[in-house]
Amino acid sequence: MSNLARNIRIDPIVVYLISVKLSHDLRDSLSWFKIKSIVQFSGEYVTIRNRLTGLPRRCKAPLRGPRPQMSLRYAIWSFLSGTVGILAICKITALVGHPLLIGSFGASAVLLFGATDSPLAQPRNLVGGHLVSAGVAVLVVACLGSTPSAMALAVGLAIFVMNLTHTTHPPGGATALIGVQAAAGPEFILLPVLAGALILLVTAIFTNNVVYHRSYPKHWL
């Protein structure tokens, strides 16, 4: 076998022809790839341009939309129960000696006491949304610190995870932002987030069911 290998002579012309063929094939492949990339980019550019061109048309909407009836009784009870909810957190804060009130709970109070029928105000969304957002904040702080980019990323990730877990609660975005601003650690999830959310939930269950014109919750999970 070794003698046969020594007797084999490689023709330089054959080698040259093979190399030329391979180079042509490679060039053709690269050319096709470039053409395909250009076509794809052109299609995406045209799509984006069309979307931008039609943006004013897509923003057209009636000046005034439909508004559900709002009674003075409902508004007054929203005011009273919302006040009680935030005061409850403040009182328990004084008892336990640990701050339990964060800004996002004010936004939660609007939903719990002013829009009790909203899907975003139900217990799963209230507790789950705040917990998910607090967890995201802690994770972002551990990985990226407390920078403007980290704050923005935390809010976006909180929205993303709340959407996937069906726990969307708009104040959760504020919880994520507050957590990163404060460079929060893992304890942030329990105190103040979970504790404060549960206090609001208990208050909402009481104040929204003690009167006959309200009922809460619409569902638990």
C-alpha cells in the first residue's frame, strides 16, 4: 500500500482545476447569501417604512371614548377604602418596626379600591405581579447593579415575566423600578413587597364586601 502511494503522482493541472472549481462554488454561495440577505433586508425596510408611513392613520381615534357610569357612592367608597388600605400598611409598619410601604402600593390601591372588577386587580395579579417584579429587581441588581440601564431592563423584564405568568399588574413595573433604584437584596421580596401586598389584599376583601354595591374578588387564580 505504501509503495502504491509513492507511485501516485498528482497532476498540478488537476489540482489547479479543482481549486478553481471550489473557489467558484464558494463565490457563488457567498453571492447567493449576499443576494438573499439584501432581499431580506429590503423586505424588512419596506415593511418598517410602510408602518411608519401609516402611523398617523393608525393613531386616528375618536376624541372621546365610551365611559362606564360612575356613581358618587362608588367614588366615595373608593376614597375611604383606599385611605384605609394605605393607613393599614402604615400602622403595621409602626408595629413591626420595618418599612412596608413603597410607592407602587399607591397604584395598587387605585386598582383594588377604584377598579375592583378589573382583571388586573384580582388577587393573583396583585400578589403575583408584585412578587414577580420584586424577584426580577433582585436578580437584575445582583447581575447588573443599580444603573439606569439596569432600571430600564428590570421594568421590561417584569412586564415580560408578568405577561408569561398571567400576573400582569401595572404597579409591578414600579416595584421592579423601586427595587433596582434601592439596590434591593433578596429580603425585598418578603419585606416590604409580599407583606404590603397581603395587607392591601386583606383590606380590599373587607372593604369591597362590607357594602352591598361591591364584590371582590371576581376570581382568586
